[in-house]
Amino acid sequence: MSNLVNFIQIDETTNTIAGNIATLTFDIDIIGEAFTSDNPKAPVFRLFAMTPRNRRIEVGGIWKKQNRQDQDYYSLSVNTGHGRINANLGRYPGQDDDTLMAVIPWD
């Protein structure tokens, strides 16, 4: 997986996330953990990254939503330090692993 960019992989056994978000100006490895809240608008995962001094900071979250056909999907919001990325998660092209999702940015 070291060659993949712009992906999120959810490990349902441990409820953790690993991933990467990259552009020409940044390349961030993301980790995440499940988040439980009574607030229906709260994310289902909190996302973290490491600072240049190797400190873990919260950078965003992943929300579980439903489309018009009542199918579940995930969206994310991440503060990259160069702005905010909002994206949906979808099937990663050319991969057979259902836990591997592509980060598909939207405005």
C-alpha cells in the first residue's frame, strides 16, 4: 500500500483507520479511531496526523451518511494545514479490497 495516495482504509476489527491524502503541496498520512456520540451530527471516526515534531494532532473526521437511495456512504473533512479538504469515500480503482476507499474531493 505504500504506493497508494488519497485513500482511507477502515479496519472493522479494531475500528481504526489508516490512510493518506496528498496533493502537490502536501502529503499527509492519516490515522483514525472510532468516535461515539449522542449527537447525530458527530463524526463516526476522528482523524489524526503527525506534526513535523512528531506530535499527534486531530485534523478532521469521517461521517456516515445516506444517499437518496438510503445507501450508506462516508464523507470526510480534513484540515491539511493548506486548507480544508471535503470528500466522499468510494471504491479505490483497480483494487479488490472492499475496505480500501478512494478519497474523492468535492467543493
